[in-house]
Amino acid sequence: MDNNTLIPHRKRGMVFLAIAVVMLVLGETLLRQSLSKLAFVLYWLVCLVCTALAIFFAFLDVAGVQRQAREAQRELLEKTIQQIARQKEEKTRRAKPDD
């Protein structure tokens, strides 16, 4: 998995996080007194949903990074095993007397 496949999750997460932060600031400053009770509840519900989506995309990003690390570790292990096998084969060839 490339880093390129993780970028959409990061971008979406950052967008929702930015929206939630802007809503938080606006809700605590400019809109604090002007929202009716229903608008207040809906406003903060939307802010909560944006925060939850940011968290969701962060979890997707973490899962992708973990998968990428496992694949890289597996590739490294396979390459190391192949290299050891190649070295062993070369060593046995050198040890055998050529007839």
C-alpha cells in the first residue's frame, strides 16, 4: 500500500476536523447568544458529527499505516530469507570440490 492511498483519508479527516474546529470557535463566540434552542442543538449535533467523521477517518488512516507496515515487514523478512538462502547456496558451491 502506497502513502498515496492513505492521502484521501487524511484529507477527508483534516477537512472534517477543520470544520469542527471552526464550528466550535463560531459556536462559542459569534453564535452563542443568537441561536435558538432547536438551532443550538442542531448546530452542535452537526459539530459532533463532523468530529466523529474526523475520528473515523483517523482510524482508517491508522489501519492503513499498520497494514503498510506489516506488508513492508513481510517483504523485508522474505528478502532476508532469500538472501540467506542465496548465501548458503554460494557457500556450499565453494565448499564442494570441482571434479
